[in-house]
Amino acid sequence: MKTKASFLCGALIGLLVGSRIGPSLYERVSASASALAKNPKIRSGASTASDRAAHAAKSAGTTAAHQVKHASSAVAHRFGDRFNGVVHHSVRNGNGSSVDDAGL
């Protein structure tokens, strides 16, 4: 829905800037868009879509966090014997602070 709204806004801006007909066409299109945006069915649909998207994003984040934890333990279990002699190091991340790699 957000993509469609962005497309519509872009089309309206293009119509406004590129129109040689004058402001009357823009006013008609603007009035139609405002009426459409005020339609209760459209507002309800947009709200429902927003709620579903928020729920899906939260669910995807939870699933991703779980998969990362599972992957790290699987790698440690599978390759842990290869890293027994590795010396523990401190690694610098992008913002200058040090990150401990004790998980390896």
C-alpha cells in the first residue's frame, strides 16, 4: 500500500510540475485523491495492511534472532574441536570499540 501511495504522490507531483494544461487538472486530481483517502473502506484497508506488516516484521525479527542463535551453536558444536588451540583475541568493530570473540 505504501508503494502505491508513493507512486500516486510521484504521479501527482509529475502532473503538477509537467502539466501545461494549468492548475485545473491538478485541482481535479487532487480532489479525487483526497476523496479517495477519506473513504472509510480505504482507510480501514490501509490500517489493516499496516497492522499485518508490523506483525510480520516482528515475527520475522524473532525468527531471525532464533536462527542466528541456533546457527552459532551448530557451528560451535560442529567445528569446536578445530578451534581448541586458537588464542582468544579482541576484535575492533566499525565504531572503534572492541568486541570480545569469546564465543569462538
